[in-house]
Amino acid sequence: MQILVLGAGQLARMMALDGLPLNLELRAFDVGPGKVVHPLSGDSYEQSLSQAIDWADVITSEFEHIPYDVLETCEKSGKMYPDARAIKAGGDRCQEKQLLDEANVANAPHVIITDRASFEQALSKLATPMVLKSARAGYDGKGQWRLKSMEDAQALWQELAAFLEANPHQAIVGEKMIPFDREVSLVGARTHDGSIKVYPLAVNHHYQGVLNLSIVDGKQSEALEAQAQQIFEAIANTLNYVGVLAIELFVVGEKLLVNEIAPRVHNSGHWSQQGAFVSQFDNHLRAVANLPLGDTQLRTPTAMINILGQDEVAPDIYSMPGTRVHWYGKSKRPGRKMGHINVTAQDAAQLIEQLNVTAKWLPREQYPGLHEYLENS
Ligand code: ATP
Ligand code: MG
Ligand code: MG
């Protein structure tokens, strides 16, 4: 079977790697230059988008910020999973909020801000502290503002007004700042016939808006796992979703609030390459290719450490027990996601020990989230 992936980054690459044993052939559409490329070598096929659509049995996506005209062209072929609605909901926070309300799942109280009057409304409904996010094109905490106290509201409005004027097709979503205990994510898959399998919850540690570390050690309560699965089912069924879907959540006491969704495989699911029998990439391809889903259970407690802005790690990391290094083949840029390290152990306590050993080879300046986590645990 032949699969076209919209987007040609590391997620398409890791899909292609896991597609080989399933006899699935992948090509990637690099949206920027509008080129069809090999997802591993990056070599270009002399193929237009419409030729690639004809070539493909199935079209899927590795990111949500896809121009609407490309989405529509793909949707028309009847081969795209997940469909355009799901991808738009992941790429536009206004549509995302609408979806969460339709699916009836708890999320942060919010107001959509398009002008001065709606900004005032946000102030009176949400008060402070408040998080403000551009509706489109945000990732890694980019396109966000924080309002800590009412005193700063007028100065912030000047900034927001300038942003709205420069971006006439944008809106801003104001959200109540949630005093969460921790952040988790649920990655799961839904098939054409509506069957669902989810992975265990990952606990995520961000540093300056960027994911640094995900831990999956099976220590989240059964009640929380069950609640997360219900939320997943509600959202995936509302969308009639096919493929892997990731949901970022805030944990407040024993209650979950949805932060955002990603209609694709997700950074916080990379642990599944070593920590589960069947990875998120493998299960995504199975879902869209109409194959049965594989085992999503935790095989072994796993931590995933993002490698940001570095193109090498100490050689000792490669020989660490239970450890795998994954590179994305990208050129080095400050802060860029270059690869990740999966560290596995027999149990949760041993995982911490193992991470402490690993952290000796990963300097604090480059791995602040990891060190912060270890200091607090
Ligand atoms: P991603 O790279 O995950 O797509 P993003 O740019 O889409 O990130 P969000 O996930 O919405 O941004 O926000 C980034 C981080 O900011 C969250 O992981 C969380 O730590 C914090 N945050 C976002 N919204 C809220 C909120 N309503 N209350 C408290 N913290 C928040
Ligand atoms: Mg996001
Ligand atoms: Mg996020």
C-alpha cells in the first residue's frame, strides 16, 4: 500500500521507518517548497501534488498547519485520514474550542478575542492570571502572551491590537490560567470501524514552552487513565477520527482538563518506540491503512528526553542499558528538535536511577527540563 504524508519532518520519517515491516511505502509532501520527497533521504520525486494524490492509496498528515487549499485538494480525493475537519481543529484554536465543547469535555474557560470589546469581556469573565494564544500557527509556546495582573491589561491590549491588525485572519483565544498539578498527554488510535486503543498517560515536563521530557511509568491512577480514555473516545468519536490522535491535558487534583489536541503522532508519544510493543507510528499507519491496531500496553517504564539544538551526545549514552538514541537527520539550529533519547528500566524507581546516570552526560544548560525534574523527584 502507498501512503502520502502531508509534511516531511521527523514525524513522517519515523512513520516511514515503522512502515517498512508493514510493507507500506511512504512519500512525503513538503508543504513549504511544494515538493514530493522521500521521507528518509529527502530526495525529490518529480511529482506534483495531484500526481502524488493519484499515486497514493491513503493520505495522512504529520502536522496541522497545512494550507487550506492543500487540505481541500486532498480531502476531495476521499483518501485522507484523519480528515480536514480534524486537522483544522488541531491548527485553529477557535475550531478546537468549538470541538471540545461539542464533545462535551472539560477545558479551560475561554473567550475569543477579535476586538477591544471582546478583550474587555475576557477580562471580566476570566480575570487574571490569563493565557492568551493566537488562534493559528502556534506551537512550542510561540504566539502566546501572559496577563498576570489587571494593571498590565491596557499595555497588553496595545500588543494584541497590533497583532490583530497585522494578522487580519487571526483571532486570539483568552484562557483562564489553570493552576495544574502536572501536565499529561494521551496518545491513542481509532480505526475506520471505530475501534480504539490508547497508550498509558505520559507525564510531560516543558521548559520555556518546549517539551523536554516525557515519563511513562504506569504510576498514574486507574481513575485518571479511565477519565483520559473517556475524553479520548468523546473527541475521536465526535470527529469520526481515523489515525493517531494526541490530547494534552492538565491534571488538577483528580480531574482532567483538555489543553489542546494534535491530530497526529506526537512528541510525547515517542517513548512508545521502546516502551510499548507497537509504537504510535506503527499504530497510526495501521489505522489509516485499515489494518488491526497493535498492542498499546506499557512494556517497560520509559522516559523520552528531547535533544534540542544539539547534533551529538556523549558516546556513553549509546551504550547505556535500556537506552536508544533517535536522530532526525536535520541540520543544527539553536533550540531545534534534533532527536530524542528513550531510556527504559524495570520499574519506576530504577528509571529515576537510570535517568540520574544518563543526566551526568547531558549538561544542564542543554537539558534543563531533565535536570529540573530530577532535582524535584
Ligand atoms: P505545543 O508545542 O505543545 O503545540 P503550543 O504552542 O500549542 O504548544 P500550548 O500547549 O497551548 O502551546 O501551551 C504551552 C504550555 O503553556 C502548556 O504546555 C502549559 O504549560 C502552558 N499553558 C497553556 N495554556 C495554559 C492554561 N490555560 N493554563 C496554564 N498553563 C497553560
Ligand atoms: Mg499546540
Ligand atoms: Mg501544547
